[in-house]
Amino acid sequence: MNQHHTSPQRIGSANISNTPPASSKQQPPRWANYLTQRITAPHLREEIQGDLAELFYKRSQRHGYRRACFFYLIDFTLLLHPRLWRRETSGSFISANARSTDFKQPFFLSPTMLRNYVKIAFRNLVNNKVYSSINIGGLAIGMAVAMLIGLWIYDELAFDTYHQNYGRIAQVMQHQTSNGQIGTQRAIPFPLGNELKTKYGSNFKYLAMSSWQGAHILTFGDKKFSKSGAFMDVDAPKLFSLNMQKGTTNGLQDQNSILLSESTAKALFGDADPLNKLLKIDNKLDVKVAGVYEDLPFNSQFKELLFIAPWSLYVSSEDWIKRARDTNQWGNNSFQLFAQIADNTDFATVDKHILNAKQNNVPEEDKKYNAQIFLHPMPDWHLRSHWENGIQTGGMIDYVWLFGIVGIFVLLLACINFMNLSTARSEKRAKEVGIRKAVGSIRGQLISQFLCESLVVVIIAFSLALLLVQLSLPWFNEVASKHMTILWSTPAFWVLGLGFSVLTGLIAGSYPALYLSSFEAIKVLKGTFRAGRFASIPRQVLVVLQFTVSVTLIIGTIVVYRQIQYAKNRPIGYSRDGLMMIQMKSPDFYGKFDILRTELKNSGAIVEMAESSSPLTQIWSNSGGFTWPGKDPDLDADFATVWVTHDFGKTVGWQFKEGRDFSRTFTTDSSAIILNKAAVKFMNIKNPIGTVVRWGDDKTGKSYKVIGVIDDMLMESPYEPIKQAAYFMDYENVNWIDLKLNPNRSASESVATVESVFKRIVPSAPFDYKFANEEFAAKFSTEERIGKLATFFSLLAIFISCLGLSGLASFVAEQRTKEIGVRKVLGASVLNLWGLLSRDFVILVSIAFVIAIPIAYYALDSWLANYEYRTDLSWWIFGVTGLGALVVTLLTVSVQSIRAALLDPVKSLRTE
């Protein structure tokens, strides 16, 4: 807009003299004109309306009526600012001067002013390259971290949303009470599926019984692959809304059919049409391919569901499942059940209906467990999967919150750098502010200018942050075990990015804008302006806040690392070194144990070999119904049960506390039992050897004599207490071959020998093995990923803080150049000057450390309380962190302090 006022009448006259009279259709929108008159202050009204009319007529002649109306509405929209509303300006220095002359304030959000602000911002950036680099670099790193964390959180929250009915799918689970504690489990009995279908069917749209997902052998001709899959009811493909590429979701109707994922079909058949091709599952079940579905995404619980076979085929092929069905075994919790609730109900209502679906059917002696059935909704599977005494206590959602807070704090650290450096340079910009106010700028314009400068910096930083995120995503995906990408083509991403940038710019620029615009023009121009001794206090507070956050993150990282190491170093009761496991997925394995053992021992690849019912890092079976002399009748005796063969102890190296191992010289060992220490403690027996333990009722039960007690073998979670366990000798109920490789040969050489022997003796099965060490390490994967991410973010936090500290130290050194020169002339040493410049920063970091201690202690003590087996919060963690923060601070500040102290005093004094 023009600063020189021209009335609308004169403008109109000028136009009329050069152009034909405007028709009524060439007038500005009347309603906008009316509203302008209503909302603007009386002393501004005539000028604003005149300027708007002038612009409208010029645009109308140049661009046409429609575009002129469009720009008129934009101009009108920009007028919707409180300063231009119906009120008189206050009697301030500026407004008084403004009324005393014909000069009027231009609207400070006009395109012209915005262009001016941006131009000034770029000039300041170029003229102060060091501070600009620190500001832009710090903000770019902070924004990149916030974006990475944002992508990670988005991926976590989007888990399982691939399934169309995500919000109405659930897994049927149960609570059971034992010895006063409520346990929660996904495993349910076989008859429950039929019970829910027949008596509570109106609550559900689909119900699908399922086996546990596991590896099976798929054979087509000469091709053999070990693929993870499950046996499911016919409604499962509809329930999980599989995207069928070939065939239909009804493909499981035929008992001898199978559905394959795209990648599995490709591996088996290449480019040939897989439909109606015949396969074998585990070398015993003949099935025909009835459909191919799109591979499930990485952020789905079923990402490794590479095939689905009919549930009816599973039931008919396994005798123990047929027994569970035919004898209505409500006490055998070995199955899974998935459900999609009906469209006219919700989870809470269905939970009320099915609560006692099991309890009403169990035998009288099992009613003491008070089984309660409920639905665990799919949105909670990944995020809220932890239960404690029957109460949902969180899960991954805790880490989502944790990293969300970390992301906010890291971004805040970068914003604080911007605030500190901007306000630290306030005296340099005081004259600029004074002159602008003297020539008529009002405070709102100055605030707009400084906010505009911060937005320019943030937009540049945002561009750099995108580049950093793109470059670091491959590494970040590997650490976080994700498949994330930047959503370049998603409009919502850019809208969020713009909002994120504006918000960051407003946060970073708010304090400097308010502070710098508050300077009094008279004092500044008279040269009497000084920042004052309290002016640096807000900066000091912000530095303390920065280091409080950084120190807390560092302490947290150390404790997470210690907790992982503590669990890793926990005694496990056996030797994992060189222990290899092979699952017997095919019936071809059975009956060949002796020849395999003989050949492998003769080859020198192994030193011992045995079989077991569970892998060495899991327990597959838990059973109740144990009794022994002196047992409390009210005690629920639930044991982990493992079946092993001779030489199992030699293979795994378990350690005896008393008694002996199973032996071929004792034919009675088929009725012997070995207990772990936890079992003896649980049973409260003083002389366990020789004790007779009965398992089962009086009719079908069997008695076992305790022959040995071993150290607790850690086979489940390393963070939980070891459960009481009983080991039986049995060659029938075993599923795994355990091998101890020869320690005197290289592992690769031994594995190659084992492979050649297995392929020769069991040629129909792929050689698929696992190492106990690797399986054990996998139990820490979540905590290790969290630990690595926490370390990464903590290091960046301390780096950003030090970046700001370095900038501040540089500014302080520059500000005290004259003082340094005088002190050097008077004999001050470099050490004296270094101490002078570093002291204040050391004090600030020390205060931050004192504040961080209780915050970190409280947060980490609460986090560790989630683990039964946990490390402690040693004092040295806090001491080392505090010392480390001080050292890093001194190193950061010293670079600038020593550089200033080494300056020639003559040059220093000449700067004034």
C-alpha cells in the first residue's frame, strides 16, 4: 500500500479520466467493503478503504475483474488483525507521534512488508555466518531427530492397521487365578471356539480357531522350504481381510487346500500359475493351492504368516488335538482363537457376555482357577500387551510416550540455542530496534520481523533436516528394525511438515521477538541502553534446562544399557556355547536319532547329542496336577514340563546340586524325574532325592521318583524369575534335536559336517538350524533397540546443547574482548582468563546436574520396577554422568576461552 494517502474519490476520478466508467460489476465486493468499514478503527478507515480501492481498480484494469476481486478478498482477509479493529491506538510514544502527523502505519503483514522482513533476515544470516551456522545446524539436527522419532511413532501406532476391520478384531484370552495371583494368557481350550459359536454367536461376525504360528516344511517336487505359517478356520482370510491375488478368501473350505503368500508362491513355483498345484506340508499332508494373498506388511503381527492351511486338516492330522476335541478338554489350553465382533456391538458388551463361557463348563475341581474370558482388541496387541495380576499395564505404548517426550525435548534444546544466541546478540541489534521505532515502527511490526527471521531460519533448517532424515533412514531402519520411508507423495506429510516448521519457528522466535522488541527507543538512541545485570538470567535458565535434559537422557541411557547387560550376564544354569538346535518338523526325522548321533560323533563335528520337547530358549508346556508328600492341599502346583532323552544333561551341560542324571544303566528312569532348584523351593521339601511326585489323578496319574536336582535353567524371559520345572525322560514326546558342537573345531566346519550328515540321512527335510546363543540374544532385541536409539538421541541432545554452549562462549568472549585485553596487560595468565570465562558455564551445568539427579532417579526407578530381575541405580552412574557433563562443558567452552585468552592485548584494546 502507498504510504501517501489518496482518497477513494480522487482515485476514482483519475481512473475515470483514463478509462471508461466502471460498471456496477467492476466494483469491489460490497459486503467486503461494508465489513471493512465496520471493523476498522475510525482513524484508519478512510486510508485503508482508499488503498484497497486503488489496488482493486489497478488490478481490474491489468488482470480483469475476477482476479481483482480475488486479490481484494486476500487484502481484506489480512485486515482481520486486532490492531486494525475498532479501537484507538494507545498514547504510547509511537502512537502519539503517529497521530500527530499525516504518516500512517503500513500494514505489517502485507506482501511488501513480508518481503522486507525476509530480505532483512537473509542479510542478518549472511552477516553473521558463525551464529547462523550454529542456529541452522542445531535446529536442523533437532528437527531431524524429531522427524525420525515422529516416523517411528507413526509406524508403531500404525501397527496392524493393514487389516480393514482393525478396530473390530480381537484375540480371545483368559485370566486364571492361581495361588492368589491372576495370570493372563492367549492360550485357550479347544471347546471354547465351539462354545462361543453356538451360544454367543450373535456377538461375532467371524470366529477362527488357530494353531500357533511356526515353521513347517513345504515341498513341491524337489523344492523344499521351511516357511512360517499356521492352520486356521475357514473364516480367517475374511477376518484378517487378506488381499487375494489369486483364488478367493473361501479357499480353505476344502480340507486339503492351502493359501500361500505371494513370496512363498514365487519361491515354490516361480512365474508359473500356482493355483491347483499340489504340495506337501511337513512331508505328510497333501494339499492343493487354493489361493495366493498379498504378503502382509512388516508392521503387522502376521508379517511372517507365509501360508495358511485349514484348521480341520490340523485337527485330523494330530491325535492329541483330536483327543482335545473328542473328550471336550476344557483344561488343555493349547490353542488360539481370533474374532471379529458383530457390527451392532462393541468389545465391552461382548466381554460381559462371554466372561464365564469357560468357567461354566470346566470340571468342578478346576473352578478354583476362576477362568474369565475376554477380548484383547487388535489395536492393543502391539502397544498394550503387558498384564500384571489381571490388569493391563502397557507395553510398547510406554516407549512411544518415552520417545515422543525425548523428541520434544531434543527439538526444545535446538530452539533454546536459537533463543540464547538471538538474545545474547541483543545489544548489537539494539540500535537497529531503536532506529526502527524512531522512524515509526510499532512493536507488533518488530515482533513480526523477528518472528519472520526465525521462520526463515527454521525453513532452511527444515530443508536440511529432510536431507539428514533421508540419509540416516537406512541406518535408523536397521537399528529400529523397521521399514520406514519418508512419505514424500502424501499431502498430509507436507501439511504436517509446514505446521511443524511454523510451530518450531514460533517457539524458537517467540522469546527473542518479545525481548528485542521491548527495547526503549529513546535510551537506545541516547546510548544509555544496557542489557542490565539480570538480562542474562533467562539465558542461564535456558542453559540449565538444556543440560538438565541432556544429563537426564545420558543417565537413562546408562541405566538401560546396564539393565540389558545385567540380564545377559544372569546365570542360566547351562552352557550355551556351541549349542545347536534342529526342529523335527517332518516324521522322517523319527527313528533315525541313533544313526544320526553315531555318524555325527564319529565325524568329530559334535561331542554330544540329545532330544527335547522344547527348544533350549523356550518352554512349550506347563502343567498342573502335581502332588507330593506334605503338599499344601490349597497350593496350585503348576510346573514347566520338559521331556528329554538320555545325554540331554551332557549335551547342554546342566549342573547338579544333588542326585544324578538320567542314565541308561537304570531301567527305572522312565519313571524318574529331575527338578530344578526353583521347584524344590516351591515344593518346600528338605530332602528331595527319593521323594515320590505324582502327576495326574488317582486313575490316570503316574508316580515319579526324584533322582536329581539341578541349577535353575533359564529357558524363558531373562527378566523374570525362573519357574519351577520338572524334566522327564521320554523318547516319544520330543520335537527338537540338541547338538553340542566340538569346541576343538571351527563352528563353520562343524555345521558343514552336520549339514552333510543330515542331508544324507534325512534328505526329505531342509537343513534348518538355530544356535542357542542367537536365540537367547534375540530375547534382548527390543531392549537393545531401545537402548541404541536412546544412546543415539542422548548423544545428539548433548551435542546440540554443546553447540549452543559453544556459541554462547564465543559471544561472551567477544563481548569481553576489552576486559581480556586489560587483564592481560595487567598480568593475567591464560589460565586465569580461561577460568574467568569458563566459571559461569561450569556453575550452570552443575546446577543442571543437581536438578537432573532426582528427576532421573524417579523416572528410572519406576522403569526398573517393571522388571522382576533388574539392576540397581548405583551412585556412580550419577557421579560419572555429572563428571562427564562437566568435562564436555569445559572442553566446549575452553576452545573459545583459550582462543580469546591468546589474543594480542593490543588488538583486543583496539577493538574499542
